[in-house]
Amino acid sequence: MAFNDTMEFIKNNFPAGTEIRNWTAANDYLGDTFTIDTINNDYITVISPNAQNVQNVPVNDFQLVYDMWDQYIDKNIGRAQIRDITRFSKYIISIFHQVSISNENSGKLL
């Protein structure tokens, strides 16, 4: 249920054109940004200036990272471990971070 609440929050609060700053728990903001293009039930499409094509980030990958989020925020696991399960770790981590600060939950998701 909580994962669905987080995805619903993203759908309702990050419309097309929303810019997201690249962020990691270890290094904070890294300087570049990407833009949310579309959101549907299967994926979130982002436009990144460093990618040749739009990136379709599967919602299933968001679920995998969601399940690891608390460990990641607490620095019990690193980005490399998330990168091992999804090649979209940059986008998912940064979007989840934006959710957590938008929600003022001290890094926690819904």
C-alpha cells in the first residue's frame, strides 16, 4: 500500500516538465538535472541532457528501490547495490529524494 501512495504522490505532484536535481545519499546534489516527461502506470519517462534518448523508467524498478530505500538513506547500502538491480538508479533515487523532501519526512517515503 505505501508504495502505491508514493507513486500516487509522484503522479499528483510532479507533472510533465518538473525538473529533478540529481542526488545521492553519499554525495548530496551532484549538479545536473533531468526532467519528468510523462507518467503512466507502467513507467515514468525522463529527459536527461546526458542521455541520447528519453529514458522509460519502469514502475517495477521503482518498487525494487522503494523496498531498499530506508537502508539506502541510513547508508547501510550504497548506490552501487541499487545500480545492480536497475540501470535507472540515478533517476529513481533522485525522484524518491524529491518526494521525501516534498513530504518533509526526513528522507522517508510515504
